[in-house]
Amino acid sequence: MSQQIDQLFELSDDLRWQIGDEFHDNLAEGIYADAAEIVRDSVHHKKDPNRLRFDAKLDRVLTSKTWGFPLMFLILAVVLWLTIIGANYPSSLLGTLLVDTIQPFLKGLGADIGLPSWLNGFLFDGVYLAVAWVIAVMLPPMAIFFPLFTLLEDFGYLPRVAFNLDNLFKRAGAHGKQALTMSMGFGCNAAGVVATRIIDSPRERLIAIITNNFSLCNGRWPTQILIASIFLGAVVPQAFSGIVSLFAVIGIAVLGMGFMFFTSWALSKTVLKGEVSTFSLELPPYRPPRFWKTIYTSLIDRTLIVLWRAIVFAAPAGAVIWLISNITIGDISLATWSINFMDPFGYLLGLNGVILLAYIVAIPANEIVIPTILMLTVLVTGIAGGEGAGVMFELDSATATRDILKAGGWTVLTAVNLMLFSLLHNPCSTTIYTIYKETKSWKWTAVASILPVIMGFVVTFLVAQVWRLLS
């Protein structure tokens, strides 16, 4: 400000001989009046609290020790609620179009042109169906979450989130800006990994990359909500089932943040030792978001790029799911062999072989975990349901879904540990690929992929043993 004033005075001195003293005096008076107004709006006096600017007044609430964290969680909860509720209808429409309408049409077309039945099934029950599920389940939430997230960023709220969480991340040996990458991870972990570019320190950026998987991405929210609703909500009176299910899902999300802090602290004290870097966080002024630029940035630069990567990895996953379900050894499918082999280990974890195999073949996309679990359960148990071996499906009825899972031996312990394992397991293929692109290191990509799985095995094993001991 002082430099600008000096420059204006120099300019006024140069022009004084042309315009006269009256111009100089009026200019000086105007400059001092503007400066006095800026000081009056910027400086806070206890005797005059009403003179705070709008930005400062808002910051007193959003960054306060009393209201900062509750409002932060409330805003995040609203964004996630809008994402989940808002995505239900378009996801249903896309599912009806891609799965219920186009998939049968393509199968019929394949039969009409004389494709062998195995090739017809491989292409349209396997490859196409996996891609269709990913698009139907993944596209609507991202198309809602990323614009909302970008609007908060443009408005100027996200730097306040980093300000609020800076001290916690600093105690964990991480960077305050990791708060922003963590929040982005709730939409998509791959996008959260890319967002770590805002962290200048290579060590702290690596910590943020490795721990971003502990943010529940939109591909895991449907699994959490479904399992909590049909199992945990069912153990209480119906009047409280919705509240119990809601708090169970929120608890898993908060637990993920706890694991993020713990893992960041552990890494900063062991393999990624170093001093926590300090940074001057400049809180930008609040401003109206630029709507159309936000839509472009969100849909083109984030949603479509991430979706395309997911599709590329989902197609081979669908092929693998169909093949292991239809290739047999001694009249038993490869899927059944694998499930029987993994069942004892799954029991130790409070899970089962179906869940473990589903998470192996569904590495490309978390969105196809539940359809794969349902298909494999029907395949192994032989109960009625589905449209054939290797054909993933979902049911509109939560009761019918629960009946199939219970026929597969599911209990409340299975549901609880599935929710925990959904939080603590390897990143999807899209995120793994993104981690390698960002780190250029297979070693750190392996660490980021394997570490959550080990933690998931340990946590579910301990929960299962304690549960059985107390039962």
C-alpha cells in the first residue's frame, strides 16, 4: 500500500506543473481517505467490534477453536450427503440404461451375428458389464462432488480448512496442506493423489500420497451405506435403524481420518523422518465462485479423466471375473476353487473367501465389489438369483440382498469387518497407477498399495478375535 501511495505521489508531482496544486491536494485527500477506510476496516479494536470487515467476521467463526471444527465437519457432511443422495437418481437411470437396456441388446446382437456363446458372454457379461457398472456408479457422484468441492475452493473456504487442521497434521509430522488432499480423497483417491502437488516438501508430499487411501472415496460409500443399513440397522428397533446406520458410516469415515493421522505420524518417525516444514498460509479473500469455469474444471480436468482411467482398468477386471467363474477344473470353477482355498483365512479375519476374492478381482474399481460379491455368493451357494456365472448384478431390494448374503453365511461380524476392510485395503488400480505417475517409484507405489492391506488384515483379525471371545 505504501509503495502504491508513493508511486501516486510521484505521479502527482510530475503532473502538478500541468494540472496545478488543486489537483495535487484533491488527490492527496482522496488517497488518505481511502487509506483511512482500509485501516478502519482491517484493524480490530475491542471497543469497536462492529468495524471488522465481512471477511474477518466470517473468519472469526470458520477458523475459531470453538466453531471451526464443527462447521468443517458439517460442511463436509452436507457435501457428502448431497453427493450420495443426489447421485442416487442419475445412477439408477444410468444403471437402467447401461445394464438393463443396452447390455441385453448387445447380447442379443452378438447372438444374431453368430458370436459363439462363450465369446458373447465374455464380451457383454464380462467386459461390458464391468465398464457399465463403473460408469453408472462412479460418474454421478464425481459429477456432483468435484463441482461442489471446487466451488468451496473458489469461494475461499478450503484454505480455512487447511488452517484449522494445520496443527493436527504438524503434530503427525505431515504438512497442513494435506488437509486439502485428504478432502479431495473423499471424492476420489486418485484425484487426492494428484492434489498433493500443492505440497512443496517431497517427504511430506509422499506421506500425503501414501495415506490418501484412508479417505473413503465415492466408490466405497455405497458399500458402507448398504452394509450398515441391512445389517447394523437391523439389530436395533426400526425407529433407530437409520440413525445407527448413519453414525456407523460416519464412524468409519472418521476412523479413516484417525488412521491417516496415525500412519502419517508413524511414517514421519521411521522411514520418512524429517522436520515438519513450515509455511505461511495466506487466507485469500472470499469471492463469488466462477460457475462455468468450475463446471469445466470439475467435469473435464477431474471427473472425465479419472473416469476414463477407471474404465480402462475395469474392462480387464470384468474379463477376469467372467473367466474365473466359467473356466472349470473337475466341474468346479476357478472362482469356487479360489473361494474354498481362501475361506479359512477369511474366517480368521471375520470375513470369508467370497469377500477376499471379490476384493482381489475388483482391484480396478471399488464400485463393482458388491455386484461381484452377490454374483460369487450365488455361484458358490447355488441359491436362486442372478443371471448366470460371471454376470454381476445388484438388487433393488435391501431385504433380498440381505437374504442372499445371509445364505452365504454372513453375520453382523462379517458386516462390521467388511466395512473396516472396505476402509483398510489396497487402493484401486486407477489410484495405484496415479501414485506411480506422481512418485515415479515402484517402491513407494508398492508401499502405498500394500500397507493399507496389512493394516486391514491386522484390524479385522483383532476385531474378529475379540468379537468371538465376547460372544
